[in-house]
Amino acid sequence: MSAPDLERLDASAADPFGAARTVADAVLYEGYVLYPYRASARKNQLRWQFGVLAPPAYAAAEGSERSSMRTEVVADPGGDARVSVRIRCLQVQHRSVEQAQPDGSFTPADVVAVDGVQWVAWDEAVEHELDVAELPLLPVTDAPLEVPVVLDAGDSTELLTDSEGRVVGRAVRRRERVDGLVKVATAWAEGTAGLVKLVVEVQCCTDWRGEGASRDAVMARSLVAVHTLLAAHDAELVSLLDPPASAREAVAGCANDGTFPVLIGAEGESQVVLSSPIILYDHPAVAPESAGDFCDATEIDEILALRVLTLTDEEKAEARGTDRRAAAIVDRCDDMPPEVWERLHGAVRSIGPAAGPHEAEPPEVLPWWEPAVDASVDPWTDTTWVGGVEVGKGTPVRLNPSRRADAHDLFLAGRTAKVAGVFKDVDGAEHLAVTLDDDPAAELFEWQGRYLFFHPDEVEVLG
């Protein structure tokens, strides 16, 4: 199970995971090399932050890394329901550099300069992709399918030649063997007839006896940036963030550890799931304006591109010698045409479909900034209805975050609170501002106007 270094497999029309490719690639290389894209930068001294599965002995002794991750999702199967399972990850590969000597030998060096590019020592990544299985969802079985994973050790040498063909130095690469295991099982979902729970567990099984070793040494024996892709055939995969009412009990019975499954593809599609070590919402997508990956999807492309232009020639030379992806980022920003810069500056997207040529125009709705609109609402006296009960300021509730709740909201599940106000956003959707009953700073936050916000269907009225 291996792919050439930095070489992406083409996503053909027949690939069931084609829709997930760009987002999955962004997850795979998130934080791989950060601005200013140099090996010497402090940002790049502690790497491999997401989806690390370390050797079990190390994980048990240190507690700073996990050795396995578990994905559980719910599927609504048809008569010929099947699911394809794909695992993707990186393997750390150390690169050292050596300077060529007049006698033809090579000696270790901190930097080897080649036509203005400063090659330095660096930990690269080798992509791996494993199609585990395409298995039927029915009949369910508690006996898991087990597939071993072996990332082979390897050594290679690359001669570094200048523009005149002279050998200036060489890059020496070495990677360690990494062992893993993938388990796939199905079971009937809890509380809901006809729904199936699919369980995928990825484990690192590398033998480890390196007590006191550095984290870099551990990463060389670990699975890195691990994520799971699931594609359903004749079945619908259920959103864990916003499940239909008929599947909420089944979804509540799912226990995901170290990973966050979300639906991938266009809104309304439910055939592909990306289970990522990074928290995402359903149907994430790379903005069409983005000209390429910056290995930092939390940052704005335009800001990063402008920052790259501020690098000195010496800094760019080190970035180009640090990593091929860093070199590609610097070159792309240096050569970016004006129309791409304009596209990065921003885009306006309609929040609703425009009327067709024979459709009546919708009635005029005043924009939110008009004084008449502002005067027509008062969150402190306005009310809404939850389960047949009128809710307003002072109503006691229990929080049940769902929809597209993030980790911060999920930590509040089951906590009691009081409604402080009923707000509407610019699209007319209602939100309840609440303060927690057991928060000692609740009065202070209320005095400052700082609240937690939930949709009306995410609360249960008490009393």
C-alpha cells in the first residue's frame, strides 16, 4: 500500500470518492508546512499535529498521542447496500543533505546551495492510500473484517545538480517501517429498526521500545494524518450533525474516537462520508477561488499569498529548498496573474435563487439595516414556540445541541440554562441566547452582553 512521494492518485469519474478528493487532500496536508514555509521557522519545529496514531507502547506510556481511532456512522440500506472503505495517511520520511567534495565523496552538511535553492534537512511525507474493502451492509455481522497495513521501510538518494550539470550534493532519504490494522464491522443501529451502524477502527501496531526517544523519532514509526473515507452504494449515510428525527436515537448511539465523520459532496447528497481528525461541517468544500493548497485551510488564501510576497529572496530560497510543496506555494504566489488576485480578494454569492423569467418577483423585504426593521424586533420581549410552549426571556431550558454543532456546543449537552433573549439573524432564522445555570460568570457575561446561542429545536423546555 504505497504511492510515490507527493504524487496524487487521479480521481476518475468512476472513483466513488472523487467528490471528497480536494477536501481530503486539504486534511491530509493540514499543517504539513506553515508560513513562512521554511524549515528554520519556529512554526515548523513541531509538526504532525492531526490524525497521528502512534505505537501503542508509546501512547500508553506518554499519553500525548493515541494509537487508534474509531469511526461509527449510520446507514439506511437498500436491497443491495454496499459500502466502500478507503484509508489515507502519511508516512514520515527523513531527508538529510550532504555536500559533494572534489574527490567525489559526500560529507554531511546543514545547507547545500543549488542554483539559489538552499537544500536543508527536513522530514518529508509519503502518501499512502488503501482501499480496504467493498462489503455488503446486509446481513449485519459482529465479526469484523481485519486488514493489515504495512508501510515499508525504504532508503533513496537523489543527486543535486546545478544548471551546468555539476553534482553539488545529494539528498539522502530514509523511512522506517510502520505497521497498522483496519477493522470494519456492521451491526444494527440502536433504537431504530432498519438502520445499520458501520464501524471502522484504524490502529497503529508498530512495535516500540524507544524509551526516551524524541517525538520526531516516534513520528517516523507512526501513521500520520489518518482519515477514513466511506462511499455507500444503494444506501444513504446519515448526518451525525443534523440527523432526521427518525435516526436521532441511532446517531446518539454512535461513539467516534479521534475523528469526526461528515457528509461530503453537494448539499443534499448522502453517499460519501469523510471521517477526519479535524472538525468539519457537513458538505465542506474548497472555495472555487482558491488557486492551490497552502497547507493551512484555517487561513485566508489572499492573506497567505500576500505574506509570501513579503519574504526576502533568501527566505524564498530556503523555502524552496525545504519542501517541494513549499516551493510550489512560493512559485505560485510569485507568478500569480492579476485575475487570480482579483478572484482571491472576495466573491459575492446569492443566498437564494433568483426569480425565473415567468416567476413573480418575491415581495419586497426591507434589508436588516433599515431602521424600521431594527425597531420592529426586541429580543428581550420577543418570544418563539418550542414544542408547543411559548419561550422568551427567563424560560428554563435543557441544551441538546445538534444541527451543525461544533465541539464547544457538544460539551454543553444536557446542561440547564435560562433564555436571555430571542434573536433573528439577517436571513430571518431564530436563535435563543442563553446563560448557563451553573456558570459562576453568568451574571458577568449577561452584563457584558455575551451569550451562548442555540436554535429553538436544540433546547428542551423545563418545568
